[in-house]
Amino acid sequence: MYKIAFDLAWKSLIRRKTRTLMVIMMIALSLSGLLFLQGLYDGMVSHMINTSIRSDSGEISLYAKQYRLEKTIDYHIDDPRAIKAYLHQSKEIDAYAIRLSGEGLVATAHKSLGATLKGVRLEDERRFGDFDTFLFQGKFDFGPKKQEALIGFKLAEKLKVTTGNRLVFTAQDASGEINAISFRISGIIKSGNLAVDEGSVFVSIETMEQFLALPNSATQIALRIKDKSQVNSIQSMLQKKFSTLDVLRWDELYPLLIEMRDMMDIFNWLSYAIVFAVAALGIFGVILMSILERMREFSIMMAIGTPYKNIRYQVISEAFIMAIAGYIIGAILGLGFLVYTASSGIDLRYYQAGLESFGLNAILYADIRYHYFFQAFASVFFATSLSILWPLHVLKKIKPIEIIQGKML
Amino acid sequence: MRYLLSFIIILSSFLYGSEADDIIKAVEDNLRGDFMYAKMRMIVTGQRGERTIEMESWSQGDTKSFIKILYPKKDRGITFLKLDTQMWQYVPKIERTIKIPPSMMLQSWMGSDFTNDDMVKESSMIKDYNARLISKTASSATIELLPKPNAAVVWGKIIVDVDISNKVPTKEIYYDDQMQKVRIMTFSNIQRHGSHNLPMIMELKPLDAEKKKNSTKIIFEKVNYDTPIDASYFSKNALKRYSN
Amino acid sequence: MLYSLAIKNILASKSRTLTIFLLSMFATAFFIVYVAFTNGSHEQMIKSSVEIYTGYAHINAKGYQEESDYDHLIEDAGQIETFLNQKPFVSNFSPRFETYALLSQKEKTVGSMITGIIPSRESSFSHLKSSLVKGSYLEDNDTRAIYIGSDLAKRLSIDVGDEIAMISSSLDYSTAADLFKVKGIFKTGLFDFDSSSAFVNKTYLDSVMMSENKASYFVVSFIDNKAADHYVETLNNDLPQNYEALSWKTLLFDLVQLIQVDSLFGYISISVFFVVIFFVIMIFNYVNIYARVRQIGLLRALGFTPKDIRVLLFNELLIIALLSVSFGAIVGAVITYYLEIYPITISGLAETYKEYGIISDTIPTHFDTFTIIWNALSIFILNISSMFYPIYKINKLSVTEAMRYV
């Protein structure tokens, strides 16, 4: 019985193919647009979050208390070996990076600027956040004698230096003496994290310990957590274990990023809501029209004994065939956009300065996540259901006899 | 034969290397005294014209020094104390002593072409540079100084002309890392003071396009080597105490 | 004749007309409010960067942007003063003398920007005065009074009434030193600015720095700051050779680009809304016309040419479009206007975003007649373009087909 209703629905859609196509195109185009936007915006935000985690905070960072506020080496972690040993055997922790940073002045023969000198181990950083992929120019290496440095690209631009050039870094050591140390630039870093790109010079941590007269010390220990859903519980566990330290999550260190992500989510939902509210109106118009046009037809069907639910089924089928066709085309189209944008990116190098000042890459890559398509399907389904409520109500009030007699309409 | 030849080349370059070192060391030993008092005039020429500063300085080795400004009148009594790598300044007008923060180390000192860092740094050419003899006559030598790999100096190299008999430099050309000339220092009017020879006039000329018109000239008017200087000059109390 | 028929038709199919009407009205109003929000937030970004301190244009000696030292000062500020006074399109201007100085309080010494300003003139176009949080703003006859950024005050651990020493280099490179009493503390919300700027009455600072009749640059605002670019060009044509005028777009290039990128994304987003609205209007137009296929067939049989039909239908849809878009524009304008006067406030917004220079808790909206007109026009064009296909389609039906159409 339903089969007949379904066939009828199909036939009626084909008979009025212009409006059927309009509805399908409406759903498909707006859906693919929404998918594309969602992926693009998610891509932007997750790029920013990702680079911040990889280039600095990890999922969790440990600092000496006060350090975040005062930013001086007076507040450092003494002897991180015990912590290191613990991290090493911990199963929850994927990788960690121990860093020793100091603020000072970086100079060439022509110019000097304030900067942060960060003592790191490149091997650890590579494991920690694939830091080597941020290399923009030169080598990812501190040289055989650890006298080479990596420098953020904006800082390099400002100092007008490139790989092979020499820099002198001046800073106050733990005893208050002002010392200087020189490095040759082995590589230039472009991470997308503004703090790194604009004001950091990376050197070997051993060199840094000597320079600051702080052997066996750290200012930050950043951790990568295996299971991202466990970050909160690991944080409180670590805080208990190392009560003299500040244990902070990345979203506490970069609160703005999480705010941005939330804003983007709200924006996405809002876009879906508005677009599909309008789209529902479109479907509604077509379905209502087709019902009104076929009042006589339906009346006759009812008069010869077709149950109301079959007719209702036919109307529902019509609506959902259009919706599903629209969804499939839209999803494929959207996926196409997304796959293209995820692999080739959108080139916005014309706006490079503006994007980079915000910590974004000049070439934007989209994210593709499964939930986009579920969310899209749910929206289409919901909009379609909503749009046929009223037409079905109209249908239910049909008085077949009167219509056939021409009293209604 | 080939072996012998290469041996001679190695030996001679070794010898040259050490000879250059010897010359530089002799110059540094000559200029450095255990104690030194000097009265000098500094003439700073810039885009806005010329100005003269007169000052007295007391130093012990190259880790401690004390400077007092005598002229212009406006700046009279300003004192500087340098102990190792740190520097303080006292300004009588406001009766305050301040420690020059690291961020100011590369700023100009008293508006001259020297930086605070130039005043403070115990840069020893022997310690920071590898010397190589480029040319030599009976009375003079030209030596190339290349920074040692870990020396904290901004220069790419320095070319020094030395007056061998007087053990003083006559000209120093400073290069940046790309081997572009950055500044030239010339030394003249050599005079003997006790066991030391000192060029009484030193002139610094920056070569950056922006600073074409600039120069800083230091003229020594009175020099006294090797007379012990009271330790009271090298404490923070001296800043105010010896200000007038 | 066709008009009155069109109006009759519109009134005849009330519900469909109403749907199209509401939809396109909603689209118009929505678009206007959306654009007003975007422009409002951009304007806020510009305001927070430009109006707090930078200003809409600068006049400085050539080379000052690259090397902001004493070799690139305006040597005769009076000359520029006279020059600017003669320009009718310049509404306000004021000289500033910026220099780097050490500020010292007991053990703490911090390097900071010290700027000599003319307090009364400055307050007419920068937000310095209104950013006061403690103490009071400078006055034109102040001497040893300093107006200091809140974070700088924190760094030096000083408060209103405390004394701090300033050491800098005066114009002849002699040491300029003086003691100042903290007169007021300001907070603009721009972190870098608040943590490294302090202000002193220019007349007094000039006597300390020996910078009488000198300036680092002049800040200029115009009778219409939107046309800043144009005025800057005019100034550049007339200025003495060794001076240049720069608009805020040059001074804050990164910000300008960021705003462009944001607008770009805004338009990409809104284009999705346009797509769906276009289709829905088209669907309704189509459905609306097809509902009257019989009537159209009848008209054709009565001797109406396809062109007449086209004009008739076009008139119908045009009337609806015109009415709905105008009505939508009015609604949008009213909402926008209301929001500009009573903006939405989210408390804590500025606190969260202060690093990005967001300085107020309100979500700004910008009311601009021109923008509203072009917004409405775009929706109107969207409306018109969605008419063609349905009208074309109906005219392809032959008279008999139309009459028999079920």
C-alpha cells in the first residue's frame, strides 16, 4: 500500500520537476555553503588552537607559582628531574618539553630589540609538537656546539636578519649580572603563534642554563596528553602531586582561543537555524501548493476508500524525497569544497599582514569532521518535518465530498 | 717535497697567527693600566650640530670605573659607576641614582655614538677574537680580528691598523655580520704617559646611511696612569659623594 | 489597467503575497542589522585603535616612521601649525613630542614612552582624558605632573600623588632629568599602550627636553574622518617638501587588513543566507504564478499578449518586492538605530578580549543611511532576479495548456 503512495509521490515530483528541482537546489546549495563555512571557520580556530598547543602550552603546562605573573627567572622550577622521571613513566603523557626562558635584548650591529630567549631541546620539541614543521627557512638544528639559534620570523624581519647571521642576546642572570651571549641563526620559525613569531629566539637548554647561571632549572614544563578527554582529571591529579607548582590547561593559558571556538560554534548553529528556517519556508510553500492543487485528486482518492494515512504518507514522501536528494547533493558538493579547501587551502596572501597579525596563516585550510554531516542531516530533517506540519493539517481538514462538488476552493 | 711545503705553510700560518695575537696583546697591555685617571673632552657631532662634553674618569683594571661629567653646566655632576657588567647613573638635579636596565644597554651613552654597552663591556680583543696578520711593515701592521664562535659580540670582523713601536692602534674598522662596514675608529696624537703610550685623540664615525653626519671625538686632556685610586670611587656611595 | 489588475491579484492571493512579503522584509531587515553589526564592530576596532591615541592622520618629517629619533623631528612646529590652520577641512590638530625615557621609583626602573601633549587640545580628539581611572587629567599649565598608564603604574608600583624620576636625553643629547608627581592614571584597555606610556604637559616637557617649537608629529582629525584618505592626499600636495602626511590606514596597516579579511568572511557567510532567500522567493513567486495559470490562460484567450502577461506579472511582483524591501529597510533601520543608541551589553566582554583591543562591554552597531540603502538595494535586486525564471516559464505555456493546467 505504501509502495503505491511512494510511487505517486515520486510521479508527482517528476511531473512538477521545476519546483522540485528548485527545492532540491535550494537545499543543496545552502547546505554546501554552510558545510563549507563551518569547515573553514573550524579550520581557522583549530589551526590557532593547534599551533598554540604545539608551539607552547601543550594540553597542560607546569610553571613555578608567580612565574605567570612576574615573568622573571626568579620564579623558576628548581631541579625538574624528579618531575621528569615521573612524566617519563606516566602512561597518560605522550610527550613533554622542558623549557628555560629569559627576557632580554637581542642585538645585531645595527639594531636591538626586546625578546625572549627560550632554552629547549629540539628532539623533545619535535616529539612534543612536530616543531620542526614550523621551520620556515634554514635548518632545524642548534649546530654541533649548540651555538646556533632558531628565531621567530617576525622578529627576524624586524631585525633584518636571516639564516647564518649572528645575534647577541643580553640578559640578566640569576645573580643579577648582565651577560651577553651570541648565536648564529640556523633557522627561522613561522608557527602562527604570535608570541613565538614576534618575540622568541630558541636555543639549546644547556646553553641557556649556563647563560642564566641556572643549572638544572626550568621555567615551563609543557605536556602532551594522550587521551584528550582526560585533560581535566590529569590536571587535578598533577596539581595534587606537584602542589608547589601552577598546573594550567591550554585553555587557561589561552582563554581567548576557547572563547573564539565557542563563538564560532554559536555562529554555526545560528547560521544553520536561520538558513534552515528560511529553507523550511521554501519547502512549506511547495508542499502546500502541491496539496492545494491536488485537493480534487486527493478527495477522489479518499472517496474511493484510500485511507487518510496513505495520502499523508504520500505528502511526507514527497517532502522527504526532495529533502534527501537536496541533502545528498549538498553534502557531496560541500564535501568537495571541504576536501579542496582542506588540501589546497584558500590563498589569502593578499591579506597576509592582517591575517598574520591575528595569528592566522595566509593560506586557510578547512577542517572536515563527521559531525558536520550529521548536523546538516538533522537540520534538513528538522526543517522538512517542520515545513509539512501545516500542509498536513490542511490536508486533514479536507471534506472530500464538498471539494468534489466544487464547494471548496 | 709536498709534505714539506704543506708543513711550512701550516707552520707559517701558525706563526703569523701567534704574531698577530702578540701584537694585539701588546696593544691591550699598553693601553690598560692597573689604575688610570683621565680628564677628557668628548665632541659629539650629529644632525643637530655639535656639542662638547667634558668629564673625568677614574678606573681600576677594566672591571671598575667611575665617570663624572664636568661640562656642559646642565649636566655637571652627573656621575656613572660601572662595576663588572652593571652600570648606575646619578643625576644631581633630581638627587636620584638609577641602575641602567638591560633594555637600555644598547642605547646611546650621553648622546654619543657609543652605547652604554660600549662603556660597560670588558671586551678584550684577545679573549673574543681570533687575530690574523694581514700585512706588516717595520712600523705598522694590519690585523684582522674575527670573533671566536662563542664570543658575544655583534661585529662580523674588525680590521685594526697598529702602530707597532708605540703599541697603539691607529685605525679600527668594524664590520657587521654581512661584512659591511659599520663604523670606523681612528686614533691619533700619540703621547707617552709613564710606561704607557696613549693616542690622545680618538674619533668614532658610524657609517650607517642614517648617521652619515655623525661622529664622536674624544680628546684626552690629562692622563695619569698607575697612580692608585682610592677604592671609595668604586662604590655606589661615590655616585653622590663625588658628584660635586 | 495592468497596474490595477496587478494590485487586485496581489490582494486576491493574500497568504502567498504575505509570505513573500514577510520573507523579503525579514531578509532585508536581517541583512541591514547584520551589516550594521559587522560595521559597528569594525568601527569599534578602528575607534579603539585610531581614536584612543593614534588619530586619523599624522604629519611628520620624512623618515620619522622608519627612524623615530631626534634627527627626524618637525623642527618648526609653528610652521606646521600655521599650515594646518589654513586648511578648512582640518577640524582639530595637536603636536606631540614623543621620547623614550627611564622612569624610576625607588628600586624599580622601567623604560617607557614619554609624550608631551597639549592637554586641552588633545582631549578634543583622543580618548586620553576619558580613559582616566584615578586622579585627574593634565591641564595646560601643569608643570611636574605626569599622567600615566595603569599597567605602567603597576609595573612601577606607584599611585596618584607619588613622585617618580624621569631620565632621558634632551634634544642636545644632554641628560634631561626631572621629578614628576603622578597626577592621574589612565586605562584605555590597549595593554601595550597602558603598560608603556606616560604623558606630560608639552610646554613643560619642552623646557626639560629643550624641544620648544619642535614636535615628533602632529595628530590631525578632519571635518569628515571617513574621507581621511582624500584629505591626506591634499595635505601631501601642499606640505613642505621634507614633511609627509599619513592616514590611519597607513599607520595601522595590519588592522586595516584584518578588517578587510573579517568583512570578506562576513560576506561569504551572508552569501549563504542570500542563496536560500533567493530560492525561497523564487519558489514562492513560481508557486504564486502557477496557482493562477488558469487565470493567465484566460487572459491570453482574451487577447493579452505574452508581453502583457509579462508586464502584468512583473508589476505584481515588483509591487510586492518594493513594498517588502522598503518596509524591511525601515524595520532594519529602526532596529539598527535603536541598537546604536542602546547597544547590547555583555558584561565582561572587554575584560576577556582586552588583548585584542576590545575596550567596551557593548556590542556596537553602526547606523549609516548609505549602507542601509545599498543593503536594501541588494535584496531588491535579489528579489527581481528571482522573478525572471518563473515569469519566463509561465509564458512558455501555450494558451490551451494553461487553460487545462491542473
